[in-house]
Amino acid sequence: MALPSEPVTLTPEQLNELNDHLSHMRHEINNQLSLIVAALELIRFKPDLRDRMLATMGQQPPKIMAEVTKFSGEFERIFGIKRGGAGSAKGFI
């Protein structure tokens, strides 16, 4: 990923857009983590739901990673960051 070699100045619009994207990402990740916590609580009080809740918990990490990847793409778009060749770490800021 080609990062700027000099300090970067954000315009108020860029800062606002970045903040909006960060807020959305935090909200979505919090939703997924809340589902995991709720599933654990259900397993504690209703062990017969264990298999279903384990499946629900297993679905959450890919959704969290998708949100981080989405944010990373938006971050790169806002700041004009271009990814490197085949060796770049896809999905990571």
C-alpha cells in the first residue's frame, strides 16, 4: 500500500466523512459482539439452544471482518491510498 511520505492534512469534509465511517463501523461491530454475548447468555440459561447459538456465534467473526474491510476500503478511497501488488495485506489498514 502506497502511504503518503509527507504529513497529511484533512479537510473538514474528509474528517467528517471519516468520522461517519468510523461511527458506522463501531455500531456494526458492536451489533455483532452483542449477538455473541446474547448467545452466550442463552446457552447459560437454556443449554438446549447450545448448537443453534454456537452457529450464531460462528457467523459473527466474518461479519466483523467484513465491516473492517469495508472501512479500510473507504479509508483508502477518501485519502487516495493505492494498494500495492500481490503482496499487500488485503483487508487490513
